[in-house]
Amino acid sequence: MQNEREQLIKDFNNLNYEVDRIYTKYAKTKDLTQTSLFVLEYLFESKEPVSQKEISDYLGIHKQAINLSIKYFLEKEFIQMKETKDRRIKNIVLTEAGLDFASEVLKPLRKAGDNVWHGVKTHDIAILVKVMGAYVDNIKLVCE
């Protein structure tokens, strides 16, 4: 019984790593880093302009890595920087080109996600969410 439990935990961890590898590989096909992919998704989902700090805090990624993505998106003219009351802080918004690019990049990911959940019972999703929440909470205790 203990061996089965240990194997299931190992399988779960391997699946987590596999998801990470899949996102990294997909990002490369779009000439992005995994961080840039996540930044793009955050900007796309944001209803209002956001700062680099907000993105960094939400994604848990160092501001320097976020800054590299922002520079890349500026070069591609996918984003604009907007002035704020505090001149040291600029907010970021997607341009029309950025919105088009984000939609093109994120649409297949969303479709894949929707396909995964189709046919899964709500009760089973609730269990998964509960277990993942406990997993995340415990990892935070160790890592933060």
C-alpha cells in the first residue's frame, strides 16, 4: 500500500514537470519563453492596465525576468506603456497587434483545456481543486 502511494505521488510530480515542459515547448513554437507566455496570458486576461510589479507578484516570477518579456513585447509592438500618477511606474496594455497575437497563441491552449474538462464530473473537479489547493498550501510553507 505504501509503495502504491509513493508511486502515485511520484507520478503526480512527474505530471507537474511534464506540464511545465509542454508549456515551455509550446512557447518556443511561438518564439516565446515560458515566462513570456505567462506574461502574455496575464496581460490578455487583465481588464485594466497592469504594472510589471503586479505581473511579477501574480506570477511569482522575478521582476527582471518579467522585464525581459516586456522588452520583447515592446520590440514587437505588442504592448504600450502608459503613464501613471507615479512617474516611476508605468502600466502595460496590449496593443491591437498584441491582442491579436495573444488570441492566436492562447486559443489552442484554451481549447485543449476545455477538452480536458469535457466529460469530467463536477464532483471530481472539486476533489482535484481541493487536493491541488492543499498541495500548493504545503509547498508554500516550505518554499516561502
